[in-house]
Amino acid sequence: MINQEDTIRGFYNPNFFSVYFDGKFYEDISKMQPLDLGTFAHEYLHFLQNLTTLYGLKHGIFYYQFLFETKDYFSKSSSISIPLKLDFLSERLKKGKQQFDFYDGTKISENVKYENYDVKVVSRNLLGDLHSIVEIEFINNDHKPKSIVFGGICVKESMARMFQLEFDSAAEAFNIPYDTADLIVSKINPCLINERQKIFVYLYLSLFSNNPGLTFYKLILDSKKDFYLSAREIYRNFFKTTSVTGKLKKDVPLKEYFKEVLKEFRLLLDLHSTGKIDHFNKLFENIDCMFSSEGITFLEILINQEIGNIEKLQFLINQFGIPSIRTSDGCLHFSGEGENPAIEFVDFMAQHVVIERLFKSKVDRKVCSMFAICIEENDLVDECCDEQQWKRTVPCPFKVISDSWGLNAKIIDD
């Protein structure tokens, strides 16, 4: 299997709040080169998508429930064989995984050649029932048609791509998934294609649905009659008129429901942290405030044409901080300053590398994914970093987490 870091310019891990990109990061973002700044902006938007939308938060809640069941499996098992299988998961989580996979849609990145294409809503089976999803069918006269599912992945990547181009207009990308939103717009309401701010808003609003792909499709259909509305009006009207069926089977205003989900996410995050989450608590307070008032939200800052792009991005960083950022030269950046760094990021990063390692197949590279960081400190690296990290004698982030989960005494097959 090819290492993700060898093949991609940047990626964001939503469950552990970490960004990796092949470039240089500066706290003064005005010093960054367009290529690096565009990549950072793209991944930073994923950070916000996952913490300020229902689709992102529910993904996170599912993951932390998965993490709870994984730890419970460790505690009850006398021995563990890796790579881990998902057989130990409850039926509830197995069904949840199928649902997220279904609505995430196509996950691959590629360039698809085509002469024409079609957009259609189709019914597909999910857990015994038919559910509607959006498909894009590419027609190439030399080959049989190829279809992809326009789901949550396409929505998030199309939106992040639009933000990236504000900083690096020459940024290259595969047309799948990064151009798929434009394909939907061009087919359904071509008059909207140059209204970039409106498309950006529609993409964001789609992430407040369990089915983002279908929601975006419907919003673009409705945009034909809402053409006179500004991007800001579209955003505000959506929250004023949208309600969600809550846990008590009652309709709840969208903002109120979002705050309930944010609270649940926050509790689960705290449960899985080995220490305090002070920086996250501040972040959650800012998000909660954003959905409590009628003031300017971060999305309205992004679509404000009177503010420069650097100023917009700096505003977001000042408001929400940064995730942990690791660059290809081994540098690591956190929120916080001086004596108050966001050390909780190290905790989540360590949990990430342990989980990642336990699911690697026998043909995968087994080196710890924190090796590039630890090698800067010679006394942190030994031969166990290459394969059996849980057998280390010298403490490191991986070892601290694996010991707390009791892995050294339980792993018998690798």
C-alpha cells in the first residue's frame, strides 16, 4: 500500500484534528507561498466543516463511539491479533458505518475524461430500504459510461477547493471530487455558475443534512426561484426556516439542534482525552456563540468581498485556532503560545497513530506515522519505531497510549 503522505499534497484527519501538508507553515500566514497557503486554507476549511456542521459533528460522534467500543474490546480481550477486524463492533455501529459510507458517496480522487455527462437522482438500497442519492454519469464515446455518487465527500471537497483557489488560483486538482459541485450547478442551473459565493454557501448548508449530496442538488434546484437573494440572505433564511426532528421526535430549530449535537460531541471528546481540553473548550465556546447570536458568523466573513483573503483566514485562526499542523520537514505546530500550548493535540495525535497502526494490513508500511517528528530527537527513536511500537521501553506518545490500553501484554500476532 502506498503511504498517503507520499502521494498527496495535504490531508486533514477530522477525528484527531491534525493537518499534514507538503510545504512550510508560518504563524504569520502572509509569509506563506501561494501553493502552501492554498493547501493550508483547503485543509483548514475541512477543520471548520467538521466542527461547525451537523454532518461533521455526527461523523465525529460516530468515531468516538467506535473508539469507545474498540477500547472496550481491548480491555475484555486476553489477546489481540492485528490488523484488527471490525467484528467486535456492535450491530448499531456496523449499521452506522454503512449509513455514513452510503451518504459519503464516492471517495476516490481521479481525472475522468468525458464528452458529456448527466446528473440524476436514483434510489439505492441501504439496510433494506430504498434511499435517494445523486449520481453523475460520465459519457465517453470510447468507453462505457462511468458513474460516481455525489455525496458528502464531493460536497466537502468542492467547497474546500473553492476556498483554496482564493489563495492559489493555479492549484491543480482531479476533477473528481473537486469539480463535482460545478458539474451539478452547470447541469441544473447554469445561470448560477459564476455566483461563486452562493455556491459556496449552498455547499456549506448541505452539510447540515444527513444526505449532503441530495440536499445540495435540491438547493440548486430551488436557487432558480431564489436568484434575487444574496449569499448572506440565503444563509440566514436557511437557518430561520429549517427545523430538525430531535431525539424527542419534536421539530427543533436548526440552530438549537446543532447546539445539542455540539454538546454531545464535546462530552465524547472530553471522555476520550487523557487530560484537559482547554483549547477545545474555548473553540467550542466560540462555535456555540456563533450559533447563538444574530451576529456575523465565520461564513459571512468568508463571503464578504470587502475583506481580503489573508484577513479572512487570519480572522478564522484568531477565532478558532489551528488544528495540529505537521509539515513534510517534520515541523509541528499547535494552537497556544509560550507556556500554554495546546498539548491535548499530542494526545489525540498519539491515539490516531496507535489506531492507524492496529488496522494496518501485513503488507502496509508499519513504521509509526510520528517517526518524522520523533527523529528530530535522537533519544526518542529506536528499532521498535519501524514495526512493534508497543514494545518500546523508552516512553513516547505512541507508548503512552498503547500502555494505557494494555496493548504490550495482549498483542500476539502481527
